[in-house]
Amino acid sequence: MSLIRHAIIDTTTNKIINIIDYEETQTGVPPGLESHLLCIANDTYQIGGTLVNNVYTPPQPYPSWTLVNNVWTPPVSQPTATWSVWNEFSKSWTIITP
């Protein structure tokens, strides 16, 4: 038996609400979900992302980030020469030192 990963999408909000493995030979929506959910096979979708007109947008990583050309972008560019993590409280990058 071969499985395909599927994203279960709430068709009223276009949000991905769950990820399931479904048998490759089965098609359509799993039983019981026909009326309000849609099943789409894709390994890169994440819960909380959206799918509108076959365009996937990942979930927003932080409230301060904005969507630019379907990529979530921080308000301050990430430093390129160092390891860093985003600090939402200060809206800045925190440098990680080894």
C-alpha cells in the first residue's frame, strides 16, 4: 500500500486545517468530509497555510511579517554573515553565537 500526504482544506476560509496520509488508490475527499472540505495532495503544505486558486501561501510566521510576492518578509532584513533568529518582541534579529 502506498500513501500520499493530503492537506485537508476548510473551503470557507481556504485554510489548511489538517494533514493526513491517504491511500494512493483512493481519490477525492475522505468519507465524512465531502460537504465542506477539499483534499489536495502535496508534501509541502503546512497546517495554517492557505490555498486560493491553486496558489499556496504558508502560515504567517510572526505577526509583524508581511506577505511580499507570496513570501513572508520580516520588517528588518536578516543579517547575512551570521546565524540569527527573529525576535518578535523587539522586532529585530538576535545574533546567535556558537
